[in-house]
Amino acid sequence: MKKSFWLLSICLILAVAFSPLMTDAGRKKVEITNIKAASGLPYEEGKGGLEIGTKYYIDRDYIVTEMPEEMEGIQWIMTGNGDKQSKGKDFLTFKVDVPSIIWVAHDSRGEEDKGGNPPDWLVEDYEMQKDGKDPLTLAVTDGNMATFNLWKIKESVKGKVAVAGNAEPPAAGHGSNYIVLVEFDDKAPVDSKGKLSSVWGDIKGRINQ
């Protein structure tokens, strides 16, 4: 009877250990920590998920007016538009605790179809997403820009993430800084070793009591 109780307890403990936390929008939560911008501006994770009506910069009052339905509620990092001319390979760094898909919402004016040019790091590490033949976008109240184009990282990451500066060569044509979106990669292999080691010792001790 006692061992049956502990076997049931094991199942419950493992279920909790391997169940990801959820955001208010019902998405699997990514713990985003150690957010640092080389400029010293206080970048931070946005409160709640990114939605229509959300203010997305720490130093401007622009808001999102349209976005892909499937991305509503996504986690994001509030950047500063004052850093639109930023440079450096590790300009923005942060950490994620699980395999994550990183998105960069990039000023559409800084892309070839509007006579601009994106930075090399964006083209090399990310892929611009399409809605049919047109770019997948976020529409915003910044009338000069109108839309961000959405770029998705080619390989999901875990641990430290580095995003280079908005004006890294050969960037041209942009007039606003990017923002960064983060979501859990539910297709990545599950790393169960760490979670098992954190609970298994206690479980074995309790079973043998």
C-alpha cells in the first residue's frame, strides 16, 4: 500500500516536472532572463503577450495595430528606438531556459523591396517569413515605418542568445529599431536529464522509507 502511494506520487511529480509553465495567453512559457543592451538602455521582457494595442518600445508610445493571429500573445523583449543605429555582434544578449524560436521584427524600410538593405546577421541567421508572396508583418502606429517584417531564426536556441546591432553592415534605409519575439520550440527534443536528476534522489529515498 505504501509503495503504491509512492508510485502514484512519482507519476504526479514527474507530470508536474515535465509540464511547461503557461503564459496568460495559453502559450508555453519561456523564462527570459539577463536581458542586456550594450547601450545601457533598460530593455525588458514585455508584460503579458504581444497583442494588438501593445506598446512595444521602452522609449516610444507606438503600438501594434495588426499582427498574425497565430502570433498573438507571443512573448517579446521591449527594445529602445533610440538604439536604431546600434552596432556590435552582441549588442543585445539574454538567456532562455528552454529551446526557443527567436523572431526579429525588422523595420520594413530597411529591406530590399523598399530600397533598403538588412544587416548581414539577419540574413545569415534568420529567414524572412512570407504570407503568400508578401512579407509577414506587424502593423504599427509609427506612420513613417508602417510595418515590421518578421524574420524567424533558422535554428532554435537554448541558453545565451545574442542579437547584433540594428545598423550592422550593410544595413541601410531603416529608421526604427527592431523588437525581439520569443516562443517555446515545441518541436525540439526534450532534455529530461536535468529535471530527472533534480527529483529522482528524493523519490528513491521516500520509496525506501
